[in-house]
Amino acid sequence: MGTGAQSEMDGRVRFDELIANRGLRWVLYTAAWTIIGLVNFGSALLGMRRVSPDFPAWPPLTWELSSAYVIGLGLVPLLVWVTHRLEFRRGTWLGSLIAHFLLTVPFSLLHVAGMVTIRKAVYWLHGLSYNFGNGNLLRELLFEYYKDIQTYWIIVLVTLGFEYYNRYRERGQRLAEAQLQNLRDQLNPHFLFNTLNMISSKMYEDVGQADVMITRLSDLLRLTLRTSSQPEVPLQTDLEALDLYLDIMKARFADEIRIEVNVDPSARDALAPSLILQPLVENAFRHGVAQITEGAQIRIGAAVNDHTLVLRVSDNGPGFEAPRENLLSRGFGLSNTASRLQQLYGDRHSLEFTNCPEGGAEVVIQIPYRSA
Amino acid sequence: MRVLVVDDEPPARRKLMNFLREERDVEIVGEAGNGAKAAALIEELEPDVVFLDVQMPGMTGFEVLETLGGRVPLIVFVTAYDQYAVKAFEVHALDYLLKPFDRDRLQTCLSRVRDQISRSAGADLQARMQKLIAEATGRAYATRLMVKHHGRVVFLQIRDVDWIKALANYVELHVGAQTYMIRETLNSLESRLDPDLFARVHRSVIVNLDRIKELQPWSHNDYLVILKDGTEIRMSRRYHRNLKDG
């Protein structure tokens, strides 16, 4: 990372810390509304002086500050709270929109009630009386209402903007974490050291074969490092990594394990999460076929079915014994797969664990089909 | 020394055995590719030393040791990477090998083994192994037992055992309608059982607390323990405390 990027990040961290202080945040926030009030006061004062050049400054100052503070300190927190509750999702957005339209009325009435109270108090201190609307209450209320509709929607839109930004950033962070975890899973120390041990054993028996294994491991590491930073890669790339992985696993656990890879040509160019298959296959090795001595078999399949990419990994081992929650618990190797799918596809994916009728376990992943 | 080699990866076993064959005093008596076979071979062949892989599917190296009653051979753990296990080894194990290892490292290990055999500090080793297993697995008590039954090796879940009766140097495990025998003293077995699950009710009887249906008063302060399957066991006075605490 360059020095420029580093210092920029430092600056952001410091600002985050600054606004993380609750008291200071409120001081800054109040100052911002004071500035809004003062700007509006300047405009109002000039407007009055255009008509009567001797107009005093305190009445427009009272009007504008009372208006700004009632909105900023009273109504904004209330409206932010309401906006967080009225979600804009499929099925709820129309109701939320209507609710917001209706809520502009009480919003404006509360605004008027608040600022009129303050104004009456300040006028009374000056020995005067404040008369809202000069006898035409309805016209004045409508006047304020039209201005408040704008204010209302600005607050709502800014709140929603923050909400989406935060959600997006969190999603990005979680995805990055899952990717990093995935890289760690691939470069699992167990796998690495056991593979090195296998190679060290092969060196005494067959130097050529040992050399082949070193090359396979290097290719796998390179491919892993290259693809793990990308959320999605063409399935073809993932299958190449899987081939290397399988070669190594076969050398470690004898060649008796039969592995069938059955991939539709149309599935090869589909986008899939990088290195999605390897943990599933590793799982089939560890919990499936490793426990049977003869005729072990792992089947890997990929097909495109009605705009959906379907990935299957099955084995003829003892099958899943535990309920789904346990399978997703930490340490089983599939929890990270589940969380990556959730980050990338939300509810547009499925991850199923089943026991095949003829015995053995099967994991099926379905994600939307997109061509690379 | 008679050696058993246990690892789920054939090349890993071959490497270790090739190295060991170069040693004049080493006789390889067997090899096993999984935990269950390892436990059975330890019982059958009674090796002096076992090179035991930790991470194996089905039953880990630690779980193999848990199932062993009676004499435990010298264990050298062999592992690729397991930070918790390695921590436990450093404290309690005789020695361990981290994969991949070279001849020199194996030599160092073998000289330690020879040293230990000549001193034959068996009891001390046994206690160290128990501590190591407890630390590395996070459990202080056995979860399964290995028994021989009609020539087969059977692994019993500890929870499934209803009650246990001592017979001289053997104990009789009652599991439903079945009865299994293992060669171990009741005291030694009791030390491997979780006191929250099992209690001694008699000099020669331990019962699974979950199986107790009721206690009936018997003559002079003794009680009769009645199990859910109807079995009646007399409880002697000195063991009352074991049940009343629970």
C-alpha cells in the first residue's frame, strides 16, 4: 500500500474516532443547525429590510433559530427513528411511502407548535406578543406545510442514504472477511504440511513423482492466491484448481478413491464463487469416503438448469449424521461456504445437505446463472 | 522394541516405516490406517511404542487412547499441525513428531523412547497420557470404551452402559441385554468415568445415574437401587454419599 493511501486512511480513522465521541457529536450537530438557522436569518433579515430598512434583527433571528432548532433537535431524531422502521423492501415499500406522505402533516404541525411556543416566549421577554399568521391561521399553516414537505423529504432521503451506505459497507466487510477465511481454508496448514510430508515420502520412492507433486502444489497455491481475491470466477477456473487439489489428495490417500467429475459444457463459463468446490470435496474426503475402505467414490457435478447453476458434490460414505445446524457449526468447513453464499447472493441461493437414498451424503448449491 | 505405526495416509506410513526399518532394535509389528483399527491392534499386539497420527477421520489419535484400558504403550504423536495438541505435547507427551520430519528428528525421538523404555516408568507415563488427552480434547473422561466381543472389536458409547460389575481382574459391562467383558480393574475404570454420569454404589458395582429408577430402603440403612430395566443392585452404606450428592 502506498504512503498516500496510508495517510488518507489514518485521517479517516481519526475523524471516525472524533465523531464516535457521543457528546462531541451532539455539539457538532447542534452547531450545524445553528449555521442553517443563521443562514436563513440573513436571508430573512435582508428580505424584511428591503421593505422597511429599520427592521430590527432579533425578530427574524428568533424566527429562524426557533424553526431550525425545533427541526434539528426535536424532529430529526424522531424522523430518523421512524425512517429506520419504515423499510423499503419488496412488499413494504408502498405502505412505507404512503405512511411517509401522511406523516408530513403531523411533522409540520409539531414544527409549527414548537417554534411558535419559542417565539411567543422570546417576544414576551421583549414585552411584546407574537401572533402566528396575523389572523389567517390556515394560510400560515399551509405556508409552513409546503416548506416542511421539502425539509421532511430531505431528512428521509439523507437517512435512507446513510442506511444503504452502511449496509453496503458492512456487506463488503463481511464478504471480505469470508474471502479471507476462504483463503485460510485453502491454505490450511494441515493440508500444506500433510502434502509436504507426502512429497517427502515420495522422494525416497520416486523422485519424478515427487517432482510432479511439488509442481501440482505450486500451481494450486498460485491459483489460490490469484483467485481468492476475486469474489467470483468462471467455474472453469475453479475446476482447474479442483483438479490440482484432487491429484494431491489421491496421492495422499491412495488412488483407490474413484472420482467422477461431470460438468455441463454450458456450466463451464458460469460465474461461481471462487474456490467454492474444494471445501465441499474436502468434506467428502474427511467425513465421507475416508471412513470406508473399499470402493470409495466422490462425484462432482455442475449443470445449468433454468437460469440456475447447480453444483453437486456427493460421496458414498456413511452420510450426514448431524442435523443441518451442526454441519454449519464452526470447524466443519461448511460454515464459511454458507456465509459466502449468503453475502454474494442473499436469498437467491440455496445450500442443501441430504443423504442419498442409495447411501452417502450430498451437498447441493444453487445460485443464479450468469455467464462470465 | 515392537512398534505400531498409525496414520490415515499411506505415504506417511511408508515414510515412517522406511525410516524405522533402518533401526536394528526396531521391529514393526503392524500398521493401521484408522483409529478403530489402531485401538484393536494395540490391544491385540501389545506393542511397546505406537507412532500415532492425531488427525484421523472417525476417531482421532486422542480418542484411540481414551478407549484403551489397562496397559498403555509409549505413544509418540505424529501430527502435521495442531496448535492445541502441540501445546499439550510440550507439557505431557513423551515426544511428538511434526510432519514433515527428517531422519535426525526421528533419531532424537527414538533415543528418548529407548531411554524411557530402559527406565520403564510406566505408572508415571500413564498419568501423563491421561492429562495430555484431557487437555488436548477438552474432556477429562472417556467417551467410549473398546471391548472384544465374539472375536470382534466393539466400541461402546459410555452413555450406553447401564451398569458395571467387577469380577476379579475383569469388569462386566451391562449394555441393554448384552454383557461385555474387559480386562481392567473397577478402580482403574472408575477413574476414567465422569462422576456426573456414573456412581459407585457398591465395592464391586458402578451404575449409570441416568438408569436409576428408584432407591428402596433395605435392611439396616442399606438401600436397593432399582434400574429402569428392573435390575436390582444392593447399595452399601459407605457409598450413600455418592448418590446423595448427585
